[in-house]
Amino acid sequence: MSDISGSALLGSPKIPTATVGFPAMTATVTAKKKCCKDKPRCKKCPVTLKRLESMGYATRTGQRTYVMVDVVPKSALKKARARS
């Protein structure tokens, strides 16, 4: 598997996500230490990544690291970043 930067999988990808004969690409995203409490939350906010994990778009590998399973749809990212 090839690794690409985490920001490419959080939103619009700059490269194709899957091509015939190649495995799906994964990315490791490191969460920030603290939430900055912006509105909407940033893409690397620990709360956002935790919500994406509960939706099934990320898998937690360490204390602050997540592996993005696939390209996150814009609607799911918007829902995870929303303040409630």
C-alpha cells in the first residue's frame, strides 16, 4: 500500500483514490493535542477524528494517530466537523 498525506484524504483528493490493479491508498493522520474550539472544527481536531472513527471512516492506531480507511465524503466530514 502506498501512503499519502493525511490532508489529501480529508476532503477533495488531488490524486485518484483507486485504480485497477493497485490497492486502496491509506493515510495516517495525527490529531492535534488540544481542540482549538473553532467553528467549524478543523480537520485534524481530535473530536473530528473521533467522530470519523465512529462513522467508520478512520481506524485508531495509537493515542493520537488514525488511519483513514477511504476518501471521506464531504457530507460525512461536514457532519463530523459541526459543533453541537
